[in-house]
Amino acid sequence: MLLQARRRQRRRRIAGASASLRAGRLCTLLVLLLAVTWLAACSTEPEPEPPPEPEPVEEVAEPQPPPPPEPEPERVPWEEAFPEDFAAEPTVRIAVLAYPDRIEAGQRVALLLGKYQRKRLERELGKLVQVVYVSEAEQAHGRRSVVRYRTDHLKAAVRVAAAMPREQVVEPMSVDEEAQTGVDLIVYVGGDVR
């Protein structure tokens, strides 16, 4: 038994020595690792800052006169009836104007063109058809209804006049009407539309 007790003591000493040896080696490695990282951090030199970029210098150019405007090509009568570039505007915008006592008839015409006949007109024209507004006309335009069109919109005016009840007069816009923007056709509702 005594022999066994001594062996146990020896094993404990060896185990304790090896554990303390392992702990000592681990501490040594940690100290070395800290020393290496500290030396690496101390030995790096800061990078030099790049020199500042020079500020751009604005050059002042002499003003040049605007180019002369291009003259508009002279139009021949058949070009208006058969324009080559008819699809320049994707939408045909229509304004419906009626006399104060005919405003209900104007609303019916707008409903006819904007809802019931719109798909057929769009298919025939290859453009979208949009009734922009319905309003009272400022001046009387006679008993018959009139469809006035902007330059290059004759085909659309003829199709819109054909979609309305009864025969309509189709004529170009006046200079004042042409100066207004946002409308391609103006439909003046006369007494012939009920």
C-alpha cells in the first residue's frame, strides 16, 4: 500500500508539473504574441497625405451670337391633305365648344367622341383621341356645327366630323385659334346637333 500511495503522489506531482508547465508555455506564447503585435503597431509609419488637388480655373469664353433660325419649308396645298409625317403627334386633343343654350348638346358630343366613338377613331387615325374640355363658345358660329383643325390634322378633323351626327363643316383654324396650345381640333356645336 505504501508503494501505491507513493506512486499516486508521484503521478500527482507529474500531472501538476505538466499542468504548470503547460500554463507557463501558454503565458509565454501570449506574451510573445502581444510583443509582436505591439512592435508591428509601433513600427508602421503613417502614410503621407496626398497633395491637395489644384482648384479648377474657370475659363471665360467670349459670347457667340446664336445661329440664325432655319427658314420653314414652303408648304404646298396637297401636303396638308396628305402629310407624310402624320404620326408626329401621338394624341389628337379635341375641344368641344357650344353656345350657352346648346351646352347639353356639347356634352353629348364630347361623350360621343370621348367614349363611344373613341376606339374607332383611334384605330382609324393610329393616334390616341382625347377630349380635353367642354365649354361655352364666346361667339356664335352659325346654325351648323363646325370642326376646325390645326395644320397637319385634316385627316383627324374629317374622321371626327364623320363620327358626329349629321354633316359637319370642316375648316382650318384661324390664326388666333392656332396660337392656343393644347388643342388640335375644335368642335363648335351648332343648332343642327340635338
